[in-house]
Amino acid sequence: MEVTPGYKQTEVGVIPADWELRSLGQLFSFSNGVNAAKESYGKGFRFVNVLEPITFSHLHGPEIPGRVEVPAAVAEAYAVKPGDVLFNRTSETDAELGMAAVYLGSEQVVFGGFVIRGRPVDHSLDVTYSGYALRAPLIRGQIVPMGQGAIRANIGQSNLSRVICPVPSLVEQRAIGAALSDVDALLSGLDRLIAKKGDLKRAAMQQLLTGQTRIPGVGREWKMVSLDSIVTKTAGFWGLEKRDVGHQNHVEVIRAGDIAPDGKLTATATRYFSDDELAMAQCRRGDVVITGSGSVGKVWWCDGRSDVAASNFVRVLRPRGELVDGRYLFQLLLSDATQRLMVEHVATGVMANLGSSFFTKEWLPLPPLAEQRAIAEILCDMDAELVALQARRDKTRDLRHAMMQELLTGKSRLV
């Protein structure tokens, strides 16, 4: 295979000609962690266990919730110092075995017996860069096949020592580390903003859906009504998996597991309905779909897409006339207060079912229709803002993945 000028073929793939290959045994000295008595946990020094290397590429201290109380000499022997890399040596799946996290904090930290500490033997690796490079596909592709064990995957120091790592110059390592750190900072900022917007949405729901904050210019009082008095409800059908002869309609059926807790429709299943079944189960714009069995109480507002129907584990709530706005009903059913109320109306057996009392009792606060629509508009606008932020975060996450693929293999160079 012809190799692009400036690159070379190696045992780990094509890399830049000026990058070195070093084994992890040449870069680190390895040690297993401490095993303390059961009563020692929950107090004392921060304690790195298997979840931290699996979850994080870089540790600063606050990400480590566990603690262990050990004598000072033991704490020193099993200390994690800035620049040390921690690998989990056991995992329930091969894919999460031997994940790496570099410690960048200043607090005294101890590592546990299911973790391997790699202490750098020299300054060949930039500390920020190592947290990214040791989780790169070139490294993971070597570690994952080393997993041993019938029930849990395990890896030892000797296997880690044989893993081959491409090593750019320190200048290029620092440039790569800085670029990826910038993207991580952007992702963290978006996560914080999404969490903040989510908190604001929940606060707005509490204020608007209970009448604590009123929409100006409406004036009329609210009333308490039952769901049955403002909607017609139908249960869906499971349909057929294969098209029958002649008269079946191809639709996407909503199952109980297809609705996310935040009200998004995540999937559907292709099924075939008779004309009569479809007439009863098909969703129309403005309908609210609610799961009545299994995962009870998840709701989705029908946005007008065609050929979507409810399964027999899902009920369609269709607003009657001009009594209730579908989007208002959706937001009310999605609210924390209503979700808590549903628990009181769930009948348990072989499968949880939403009892008839949830539909017949007068628990639902109903403002005038104009106020319903104004409330729904506010809350749906907040939902749209959250969706846009989540889409931006997902694109940024995809960009990060692409950057790691390019930068950590040398396909794209920063110097």
C-alpha cells in the first residue's frame, strides 16, 4: 500500500513520519491500588475507583466522590500525583476496559485495587494530551482485545505495558491538547446552559400551570375538571407485522418505550392496520398520547405528522371542541406535579397500569382557553430553545469525535 509522503506505515497504522512509537511500559511505571477494610470507606482521602477512568478523561478532584481512610504511609504509597494516568483494570464489558484518565488536581488522592496507576517515567507525554491520546481508537483497539475473564473483563500491568502509543513532539502534543480542551470547555458550557434552561422551564411550569403567575388580560377564574370531561380517549391497536391482503394501512405505531421522559418521540415500529383500527388509533395534530401500561405516564403531543398511530399500551387523548388546548394539556401532563399525581392512580399487577380514577377524578386545573394557549406558547418556546441547544451540543460532540480521529492519528496536523 502506498503511503502519503510525510507518513509511515507502522504496526498501529499510518502515522506521521516524525512521530515516535513507544510502548506504555516505556512511558509509565505501573502499580495496582490499595484494598482497604470495608469500614475504611466513606471518609478520609478522595478515592479513585473504576468508574472515574471509565467516565472521565481528565480528573481534577471534585469528580471523585469516593473516600477512604488509610494511614499516612499507605496514602503516600498509593497516592495519585499530577500527571499520573489511571486505568481501570476490570469492567463488566470489554469496551470499557482499561480506560484512561489523567490526574491534573492538587488534592491528595488515593487509588483503589481495581485501578492501575501509570506514573510517567519521563516527560515524553504532555499531561493534558495524554488524557486524550490514551483513549484514542489506536490505543483502544489494542486494549479491548486483551480483556480476559468469563464474567468480567480484566487487564493487568503486563498487558498494558505492551500497548504501543504514537508519540508526537511535545509542541504538537500541547497544540492537540489545547484544541481538544477548547472543545471540551464548549461542551461543558453547553451542558451547563442546557441544565440552567431546563431548571428555568421547570420553574415556569410550576408558576404557570398552577396559576401562581397569571397571564395578563385574561381575568377569568380557573376550574378543576376531570380528563374525561375535556377529552375523548381511545386505546390503540398492535396491528400486524406484515401486510395482509388488500386492505391493510401501513403506519408507524407508537409503543410505550418509544416516548422519552421529556416528551420526545424517539422511535416507532412499522405495523399494518385495518381501516377501522386506523380510524380509532391514528393520531391527529393536537392529540396527546399517554402511556397507560408498562412505563406509565410518558406523554407526547402529536405534531401533525401523518401515518402515526397508537399501540395497545398507549392511549390517545383528543381535546373536545374548544375546551382544552392540546399543547397546554401536554405540558400539564409532563409537569412534575402531574407525574407525581399519576403514581397515586397506578394499579400494579403483572404490569403497571394507569387506573381509570386518573381520568374520572376532578384534579386537572383548567384556565380559560386563551390563557391555556398563552401558557402553552411560552412553555413550547422554552422547549424549542432547549432542543436547539441540545442539537448544538450534539453537533459539537460530533466535531470533538472527528477532531480526535484526525488529530490523534496525525491525519490533520496543527504544527
